Amino acid sequence: MPGWAVILIMFALVVIALGAVRLLGRSGEKTETASARVVSKRSGTEPRSRIYRTPATVYFAVFRLDDGRELELSLEGADFAALREGARGTLTWRGKEFLRFKPED
């Protein structure tokens, strides 16, 4: 088997293994839903890797639940743009991962 084929197969196996680890890591966390208010939003940058020279933009929002707890969750850019500080609605999340926010009408 040529050397490039071995490298390609090894790369594919690493990608599959990393995906499996990520999925298994989330399986213990339950999805939660609660009434909440958007307290604040922030964005920043962090390095992607040694390959990419431009940093990645990361987005976070802080939500205050009706029971007084505050959660800081990471979001995708489109979700971040749709959120308005002070908005009330129904928040759904898993661990530290934002899933959705449905504002009250």
C-alpha cells in the first residue's frame, strides 16, 4: 500500500475517533429548558490552530434564569446576532452549549 494511502487512512481514523469522543462526552449532559432573560453578550477572538493564521471569532451570552442562576453559553454567530440584551424568552441548552432561545411575543 502506498505511503499516502496509509496516511489518509490514519487521518480518517483520527477524525472518526475525535467525533465519537465528542458525541460520547455530550451523552451524559441533559438538555434543559427554562424561562430566562438575556443579560449580556460578548465576542472575542481565539487562535484557530497553527495552520490558520487568522483567529476565530467566538461568541458568548449570559442568561439569567428565573431561579436566579446565570449561565454563560457559547453560541454561533447567527444566534448571537439574533439575541437582544434584555429580551425574555425560553432558553434551551445542554451543558455549556446554547441550543436555542425563543423570545416571548
